[in-house]
Amino acid sequence: MSVFEYDPPDRFIAGTVGQPGERTFFLQAVGSGRVTSAVVEKSQVSALAERIEELLEEVRQRFGDPLEAGEAAESDDGPLEQPIEEDFRVGTLALAWDAESARVIIEAQQAEEAEDEDAEEVEVFAEDAPEGRDVLRVHLTAGAARAFAGRAMKVVAAGRPNCPLCGQPLDPAGHICPRQNGYKPGVM
């Protein structure tokens, strides 16, 4: 299969298509006249953003501030590039720090079609794509990684508001709250 490598991308963002509660999440890399769009789960976007922040904090503690002098975290609030064509659905995400280039490396591997009990361990950051899977690999400066994480958390938070009692997402018509023992006002 293919390795879609962007070192560095012109743009790398998390975005969504659809209404809250029915959104499809994407990681999208743009560069060198090409666009790669990979479908991810909301929880994967959230975890990736959190782990990027943790990684940058660990790098700062061990090696000093990874932000280059004068490097500002440029915010990208633009929409996903159109048309959005799904290249693959992400199963495995990996994150690393390349000390030589002072870059964050994000790798998203395609989900396996059938979960196999005897499946081999996933190898990440390999030169070639694993058999039968596409890979999106993006190299980001610390500032670009921090900007990606900030936008990703905004995208995740822009969904449905949470119920003040139980914390579960509210549908436009409300929901049956377990904290009210299933009682919904106006329904008999």
C-alpha cells in the first residue's frame, strides 16, 4: 500500500463534516499539490491532541523549549480542503519526537479490514507501509504541532453540549438522563 508522507505539510488539520452528533472526523494533510484525508474517530482526535501537548511538555523539560526563536503557533481555522475524498480509515495512531530535525512525527495507519486474533503487532514509522495498509506520516515543527493540537481540541469541543447532570451529549430533542431515572419532562 502507500505511504503518504508530508515533510513538512503546507497544512495539517483535524476537521469535521456533518452536524453535531452525526459528524465524521478527518485528519487532512495538504502539500506538494496533493491532499490526503483520513477518517478518524472523535476519541482519536482528542487523544492525539492531548498526547501532542504531553510530548511537547516532556521535550521542553528534557531538552528545553522546542519552539524555535520567533516561531509562532499559527492558527488555522479554515475549513477542510474540498472535495473531501476519504483515502482510508485510521486504525492506529503513533506519535514521536525526532530530535535530529526537532520535529513531531504523526503517523496514522489504516485500520485492518478484519480483526484477526493472530494479527501481527503493528510496526510504526517503518520505511514501507505495512502489507495491506495505507499510512499518513506528517512531520511538524513544535509550533505547527501545538497549533494542530489547539485546533483539534476546538473541533472536538464544538459538538453537542453535555447534559449538566450526567455529562452525556444532548441531542437536539434532549435525552433520557440516567441521573433522572429516565424521567423526561413533558413525556408520559
